[in-house]
Amino acid sequence: MQYTYKILLHKEPEGGYNVSVPALQGCITYGEDIDEAITMAKDAIGLYIEELQSRGESAKFDCLR
């Protein structure tokens, strides 16, 4: 099953974008531009969920199906 998570893009004054995933506490990343930030967010979400699963935990599914 595939889920879609909301992300928040925060433009940084020095350039680039910080990205956070509200449903996944502590899941944050960075990209030089919006496209890279979105790509990095997808990677971070995948790694976050993979790490939870490796510890026998499940992700909070406060997301869209």
C-alpha cells in the first residue's frame, strides 16, 4: 500500500529549502531548490519508515491514501 505524506517547505534566507514531514516526528531534510527538496523528502520518508520497520515499530499513518 502506498501513502502520501504532507511536507512543509521552508525557504531559507541564505538559499535552499528545509523540508519537514509533520506526521513523522524528526523527519527533516534539505534541498537547494524546490524539486531537489521534494526528492530529498521522498528519500527521507522512505528511510524513516525503513528504520522504524527494522526496529519493529510502525509509522504513524497521519497521511493521505
